[in-house]
Amino acid sequence: MAAKIKKGDTVKVMSGAYKGKIGIVNRIDRKNSLVYIDGINVKKRAVKKGEHSNENFVYVVHPIHYSNVKKIEPLSDMRDSQSSLGDSDSATSETK
């Protein structure tokens, strides 16, 4: 994987049915280059009622290929980096 996406990273879906959606990586399948993202590509599956389950349906997260997602920085990190850039620019302008 070129993007070095890890569990817990915030990613944005860049193509496909969920284009533009943002979520957190729940699981990674590096062998098949697949990423499981919480709340994205969730399918409803019918299951038989069993001893441990009283529900007829289960919601399952399906994977998305890693080439269809892009790692994004959390909003708080972006604000910190922008404020530090602004501080360094003002410091260089004062010395001139």
C-alpha cells in the first residue's frame, strides 16, 4: 500500500458509490489491498435466528479497495499546522 493507511486513520472515499464520505479505518486486509471503514459500504444481511441471536438481520461492513480512498489529516491537526505556519511567517516579516 502506497498511502500507508493504518487502523484508526481518517480517510475520504475518492471514487465509487460512497464518493466524498469520510470515515475511520476499522480493519485492513493488506494481502488483498482492502480497507474496512466504519459506516461506509454497510450491507444488510439476513441470518437465521439462533440461540444467541434474536435478530433476523445483521449489518456487515464490506471492504473498499485502498486505491479508492485517501488519507486525510484530522481537522485539529490541520488547524495546528496552519497556525504554526502563520507564526513562522510573521516572525520572518518582523526581522526584515
